[in-house]
Amino acid sequence: MDGRKFLYQFIICCAQNFCEGCDWIQRGFRRVGGESLSLLSETGGDITDDKVPVPFPKTLYRSIRNAEMDDKVKSLHEAIDQIIELFHGNLDAVTWNMEKVEHFLTLLHRQSRELEKCVSSASKYERRLDGYFRKLKNVLKQRKYDAHSWELIRKEVRRHLQRLDLISAAMKTPAN
């Protein structure tokens, strides 16, 4: 392939937001995301049926699912980073398998690093995601990071990871 043709394909690829690591969304995001979901379920007992005091942002995820590709990628990245930040709270009260929690966080960090290769700037959904996750953090703080509040967080994180999986499944890599 000559230099001009390569440069042209590279520019087209970048315009479609799938340069270099961005094809990882199709190759690895769902696989690693599935493993993350499994680990989250295995960290503790059954996921609680109790109601989380912060409503799940269904309309936000619907908007993200219908957004431009660039905003989808940025939103996946932001949500993963927010989940990682949630788990940097005080986990002393939980009786979870901490080895699995660490592996879960390692996988989330990998997803974040890979998605970061695709992100050029903040998503238009970033502020809304940030506000939502701030409310979840406040649930932990208000309840002094007790075991029940962490179970509520685990339940919500599972819902987020499931939504992220749906969004990534709908993202198609441009044909080469």
C-alpha cells in the first residue's frame, strides 16, 4: 500500500472514530465486559433486590445509544471511569471476595485504557454521567460505606455494565 493510500485510509478511519485501538470495541470490549460482569456477580452473594435511592438513568443511556459514534465511545469511556472511581471508596464493610474485586477493577482499567485511545475530548453526556455517579457516591457516604450500600452499588454497576454492553454491541466497525 503506498503512502497516500494509507494516509487516506487513516484519515477516513479517524473521521469515523475507529483509529488504532478503536477497533478494540469490536474485538475486545464485549469479551472483557462479559468477564467483568461475571466477576461482579462472583464477588459476593446474590445481587440485592432492594431499590437503589438514585433512579437509573435510562433516558441518558437511550440518548447515548442513539448518539454519534464519537459520543458513544466517549460515553463508554466516561462510564467505565466513573465505575472505577466508585470502587475506590471504603470497602471495609463488605464481605466480598477481594481478589475478584481486584481482578474486576483490573479489567475495567484495561477497558478504560483501550477506550482512551479512541477518545479525543469530553462527551456531551459526560456531565450527566458525572452527576449521576456523584449521587451514587453520596449514597455510600451517607450510609458510611456499609455493606448494604455497597450491595446497592454492585447492583447498579451491573446495570451499567449491561447497558454499556448493549451500546458496544450496536457499534459497528466501518468496513475496510
